[in-house]
Amino acid sequence: MLTPLGIDAQARIEFSGRDAQNTIVPLRQSMSILRANRRRNFYNHIPARLIRASVDPKVWNEYFKFTIERDPFDRAISLYYWRFRNHVEPRPSISEWLTGARHLSNWPIYALDGEVVADHVIQYDDLTAGLALVSERLGVDIAMPERRAKGEFRSDRRHPSEMLSDEDIAFIARSCEPEIQYFGYQLP
């Protein structure tokens, strides 16, 4: 399945010639996803529990599932810039935004009951090599596009250690503890 990407859709079409596809949950599974989420479509960043509840068990067990994970500290900064990409008024500081931020962790996207259920998790810092492994596994050529669809939204490219306070780091560490432990991410 290829889920809708909103403003990224045009970049995906230009790169691969494909838009969202296979996003409607099969009718025989739709009640479980409707009860859990009130949607009948698969969507970007859908948690593993909803995917598993929405597909035939044979599909869940036999399909190759992969995802991409990014250092949570860097990801939080990028999310901050993404959320305020169209903000006209002065935006809050990262620290102010983090006090109310939810859903910082990607863990529910690829883990269930504390266990990673994706067959392969690509590390964002090693994206090219990770996509090469997936390409080989799937027997298709996946190449990185030249243009990053959201790259222009983050104006400050400093290392997270230069942008986050000790309190920010502690908050992100608590929010993203499972992936920090599993992948061995280091505090900035």
C-alpha cells in the first residue's frame, strides 16, 4: 500500500510515477479499524495494531513490512519545523512547543506489545544503504530522489545538542524511550 502523503504526494509522483494506492481497508476487516479509529482508509503513519486489525492474517504474516526510523531528537526538531511551516505569527520556541507535544514516538508504527513487528527498520541516517537492502529483498530498484520533499521547512540545521535544552532532551527521552533503547540512540 502507498498511503496519501499530502504535500509530499507531488514529489512522490515525480520520483516514482505513483500516488497513493491500495488505501481502502477491505470490507471484511473494516469493522475492526472503524471501532479502533473511525476511518476506513489506511493513512500515513498508521500504527501497526490498526494495520494488523485491518488486513487478512495471511497478508500480515507473509508480506514484507518495512519502515524508516530517525533519531528521536533530530526527528522532534524536524517535526517542530514541519508543524509551524505555515505559521505567520512568531512561532513558539521548541521548548514551548514540546510542553504540549504528543505523538513524538514512532514506536507504535512498527511495534506491538513492546516487540518490533516490522521485518526491517531502516535507520534514517543510513537511508541509502537501508533502501538498497529493501530493494534487494523486494527485487525492485529503489533509488533516493534528488530533492527532499520537506527539506526546506527546517531552517536551522544545527545539531540537536545545540538546539535542545536539558529539559527538552529529558522530555524527548521519556517520550521516545522504547526506540532510544532498542536502536541505541545517544542523548545529544
